[in-house]
Amino acid sequence: MADVEQQPIMEGEQHATEVAPAQSEGFETYNDATAVPAETKPVQIEWKITKIEENAEELRKLFVGGLNRETTDEQFREHFSKYGEVIDSIIIRDENKLSRGFGFVTFGTIEATDTCIKDKKDESIHVMQGKKVDIKRAIPKELPPSQHDSRDKVFLGGIKDGITEEILGKYFEDVFGIKEKTVSLKRDPEGKLKGFGFLTLDADTDDMLKSDVVDKIIIVERHNLNGTQFHAKKAAPKNQSYNYRGRGGHGGGYRGRGGFGGYQQPYGQMGGRGGGNRYQPY
């Protein structure tokens, strides 16, 4: 039998296993040398997100706006208790103890927070004392202003060789439940990765859930996939930079109890004494 000429491996190509010389065209082999159609080979991913595995507070905290000024702390907490354990809740009040019309809730689990947000699709659920309230995942305050806008496109940076659109697509579907999306990685004319790309949620995705899943991705910020780490930020317009200082800084703001002070509300920043909270509504 004549020797089969081995093709050189070009830069950027990834081969999980050595191709068997007798392999039929259109097939790939696994480690057990069993030939299977190439299109049926599953994409294997390994991921680790510390903030999800540790049930991080950053993913369990909600901003609640548009409150009836007569809503009491007890009514506020009772409304959210139906989703599970409420670790803390607060209606932000002024120096005269009058409600400012918004507050924060921290659940005991990420799952309870996710379920509460999904219920926004039914406009009859999140109504308190006759007024429909606005619920968003609270964004850590030290993230820059661009990360508090509502967007459907995510910048992905630090992409290493071996990470493909297909791998990233499976990751975002498995971990964040995103099925309708497009992942595009930027390459040079020779096909080599430039180290960044974009995740875009399809237009037919529900706007409320689209906004939340993007918030969740950027709160996690650093994602570990197949032994490498990449970072995610809401994609900025072309005239803005993706670079920022990251976590830390941006102190100040209104102080509340229980770590809920120091935030920016949708209508502008509250001045004040600095303090514990690191969250903005979006």
C-alpha cells in the first residue's frame, strides 16, 4: 500500500487527534480510532465560573424601581419572598424617611434571582400596591458607565488559539441559556485570531431577557473556558474605548443600610457620604 502523504499543519489549525492514514474522506477519528462522520462529533467544553459556583452576591442582587411611595418595607419584602429566601431588602428613603421610589433585594440563590427576572414577561406579576415596578439585575458600581446601558452585543477579549465560534456558542448556550445568538471572532488576513470578537443576541430574542443575560455575562466578567480565560464587556460604540480600570474605584454616592448605599439610580447620581453599596440599576 502506498504511503499517504501527510499534509502540513498550518498555523492556527487545531487537531485533537492524529488523523489515521486509512481514514475515509469526510470522517474524523476519536482516540479509540473509531471513524464517525465529522459533523456528528460533539463539541467538548470545560468551564468554570467562580461567581456562579460560589453563588456570588453580585448575581443575586436586584434593583427595583418605580415603587409606590406608600409601599412598606414589609410589603416590599413579602412580594419577593415568594421566589425563595430573601437575604436582605431595602427601600431607599430620604432624610425624612420618605420612600424615594426604589430599592434593592438580595436573594439567597442565583436561581431565585433569575426566576424573578423572567417573571417580568408577565406584566401582571410585579405589581405592588397597584403600581407596576421595574426590576433589573443590579450592576456593580465600579463598572464604567458604558456597562450600565442596555445592549445586545458583548465584546469578548483575550480569546486564545483553540477557542472557536462553535466552542463559544456552546458555552453561552450551556451556561447562560442563549440559543439565538451570533459569535464572531476577528482574524487577520492569514486567518490567525486577533484575540477578540463579539457575541450578538438575535433581534427576535425577548428584549427584557436579552438585557438581563447580557448583564449576567458582564457581571461574571472573566470566563474560564477550556483552560483559558477571556473577559466580557458590553460592546461600546466605535468612538468609545473598551479599556477601563475594572473593579475598584468610583466611590461615593448615597449611603443606605445593609451595604445598599453608594449607587447610581436611572435619574442621575445621588450625592452623599460614600459607602458600602457597589450597584447600579443598569
